[in-house]
Amino acid sequence: NTALVWFRRDLRLADNPALSAALAAHECIVPVYVHAPHEEAPWSPGGASRWWLHHSLNSLDRDLRARGSALHVQDGDSLAKLRDLVVATGARAVYWNRVYEPAAIARDVDIKQALRDVGIDAKSFNAALLCEPWEIATASNGPYRVFTPYWRNLRARLQPHPPLPAPKRIPTASAATSTIDALGLLPRIRWDAGFDAAWQPGEAGAEAALQRFLDEAIGDYASARDVPSLAGTSRLSPHLHFGEIAPMRIAWELEQARCGGKESFLRELGWREFSHHLLFHFPHSAERNLNPAFDAYPWAPAAPRQVRRWQRGRTGIPIVDAGMRELWATGWMHNRVRMLVASFLTKNLRQHWLVGARWFWDTLVDADLANNTQGWQWTAGTGADAAPYFRIFNPVTQSERFDPDGAYVRRWVPELSAIDARSIHRPWTDPATLRRCGYPMPMIDLAASRGAALAGYDAVRHKN
Ligand code: FAD
């Protein structure tokens, strides 16, 4: 009496409803991971995500082996590989936890039907969200487009419950397996040198990150979360994306903790839920403006050389360059700085938000279709509950406000480290020093480009 447990974006043993349900109903299970990036196209995992996945799969495999099991790794079409394993092991059921992206939903619906057609029981569970995207609706039974009422609704019904424990032993049927190394997830040119020092992918790493945050940072979260030089946020985003920890588990820990900062942190998990809600109800938004009024926006012509300077952190605007270099070096960027670099690309350079979303997709270890789409559309002004079109971040005043002593800029743009705290946010005011530092002049006039963006948004208003 065997069942397959198909791991996907739930790379953990504790608090895993599909795994627990399979173990409760079957004597023996086969944990399986099918590598099928083509099934996630056009958003197949980028380079930084593949790095994370490699390490997270290894961590899961180690944890399974410690319980008498092992991860069966396959490479190919999910349905074909699951079918082969069903035949090879005599399994009667397949269990998995849901993924809420458009391509994954379409695939999973087909797979569920195909398995049931041949008499195999197929069961799916929620392991990734506080609430299913279809469970929260407006008074007129539609999806929300504005965060605050969405969050009020979700918050009122949220009842954190204790996590399911990790199973002590996992009786497993053996079957042929490939190796994680054979999936070739690590980059051939090792640009990931800084990742090892910054991250511990896997369930134990997620646990350590949560404990560090609860011990050291949650009390000051409401104020420190906006200061990019501090470790004031949880850095749980890649762990949450790969399902190494459940948001419900975090909500439960918050409920037990006695400290400030809880509501404000829970609200950020609410943004994650809201992003998933939006992508589920507006699946076109991963590719196109969520708000169609912006289809008329006059983006500037594609400017690959300008985009390259942005990607490399050579724009001449220190806070923007610091963020882009932090991203390249560690696979992560602070949220406040994500907003600033995205605003600079979409509003000052007037490049389409998808140009930035694709770069983030390849370079973020937490690249997540729902959060990335929503983050870019919100900043560009094209999304739901977006920043008003006329609010164009001024990266200089933002830098002065959130990095007052220049510590963040100094860390990531070391050429500027000798410049005093007052000038570091606008070093071009002293061109001679700037030349000595080897740092470029700003690639664009911030005030003039802001005016051009506003004129573009005016054109959208008049056309609609
Ligand atoms: P914390 O402040 O500790 O927050 C806890 C968790 O809440 C995060 O791990 C994340 O899961 C969730 N969260 C926090 N802020 C947001 C938010 N604004 N929207 C949605 N969820 C949020 N987040 C991703 O996980 N993946 C992405 O690909 C991604 N792309 C982004 C692109 C842009 C242009 C912008 C502006 C934001 C993006 N974000 C993305 C949201 C946010 O920047 C990150 O979730 C956050 O910086 C992760 O750091 P943390 O775990 O320390 O956050």
C-alpha cells in the first residue's frame, strides 16, 4: 500500500500536509522531485533560484535519509515521470501541496485528471498560504484589488494553529532515481561565490532564520524594516518561496511571542498573500499590465546600454547602485531599495517593468512570480493598489532618509567609502572627488526624467 509524495515548492518535512496525509493512509511512501523547468515557462527558474534549489533539494534528501528514506529525483515531464514511478512502485495514490502560478495550476489540473483516469487517487493540499486565494472575496464576491480591505478580511479570519511535527521515520519503497547533481542546477561560471556566506538553504536554515529574527529583530521590526544597513527584516523570503517553512508556522510563532513588531510583520506576510491572490485571479498580470489603462503608457524605446548600467550598479546614483550590487553579490536586496531601483528603471529610465522583473527573476534567490510581479507592477504604477503614478521616488532624498550615515552605500559601493555622510547620497556635487573615486556621474538627470515620466502618465490619463 504505497503512495508517491510529489515535492515541489514545499521542501520540508515538518508541517507538510501532503506528507502527513500520505503517511497516515499508506504503509510506504516514495518522496519524489521531478525537475521540469519547461513546465513553468515562460518563468522557468532563473540562475539564483536554481542555486537555491540545488542546495535545498540536498538538504531535503539528507533529512529524508536521516529518517530511513531518500528523495527520488527525476528529470523530464512531470506526468510521464509520475506515471513511471506509479508503475514501478505499485503506488495507488499521489499526494502534493499546491502551487498557485498559472502554468503550474494548468499542469496540475491535467495531471490530477490523468491520474484519476487510470484509477490513481490524486490529492492536493495547501502548504504555502495562510488562506486559499479563492477563500477571500469582496462583498460582491469578486477578487480584491486594494490591499487594506483584503488584509482586514484575511486578518479577521486568521486563526494560527500549531505546526504538524516532522515524521520520525518514513517507510519508503525503493525505485530508480537520478542524482541532484545530474540536474545541473549550479551555474557553470561560478558567479554565486557570495551566496554561500549569505544563506543556508533548507528546512534547518529556515528555522535558524526564523529564530534569529524572533530573538534579535522582531521587537524593532516596525521601524528597522526600512533601514537597509540593518538586519532588521527576517530574510525568510527564499525559505518561504521554496516552502522550507510555512507562513502559518510563522503566524503561530508570532502569536506565542511576547513582543512588539508582530502585527507589522504579519502584515508583510499579508502582502505575500495578496500577491498570490492577485496572480491567481488575474493570471495575465505576470506578462501584462494589471491595470489596462497603462497599456497606453509611452515607455521609452528599449535602451540595452542603459539597462546594462542599471544591472551592473553603474548608474551614478549611489543608493540604486548599492542595491543592484547587493543583489548581484548575495541574490537578495532590501525591500526599500527594491522599490528605489524599480522606480529608477521604470520611471527615470522609462523602461518597461518586465525588463526589470526579468532581471530580478534571474538574480534573486527569492524570485517568486506572485511577489515579483506585484512588486514591479506596484512600483511602476500599473498594478492593483499601485503607488499613485505621480509618486516617483527621489533616490537621493530616500537615501538621505533611510541610510542617513551612508552605511549601506559604503558597504556596497566601496569607491565612495571615503566620502562624508552629507555628500555620499549626491557625490556628483564634487566632480573632482568623484573622478578620483572612479565612480560615474549620474547617467540621467533625475529632475528632467521625473518630468518626462509624469508627462507620460498624463498622456495615459487623457487617453482614458
Ligand atoms: P520581511 O520584511 O522579513 O517580510 C517577511 C516576508 O513577508 C517576506 O519574506 C516575504 O515573503 C513577505 N513580504 C514582505 N514584503 C513583501 C512585499 N512587499 N510583497 C510581498 N511579500 C512581501 N519578494 C519575494 O519574495 N520575491 C520576489 O521576487 C520579490 N520581488 C520584488 C520586486 C520588487 C520590485 C519589489 C518592490 C518587491 C519584491 N518582493 C519580492 C517583496 C519584498 O521586497 C521581499 O519579500 C522582501 O524584501 C524579502 O525580505 P525579508 O524576507 O527580509 O522580508
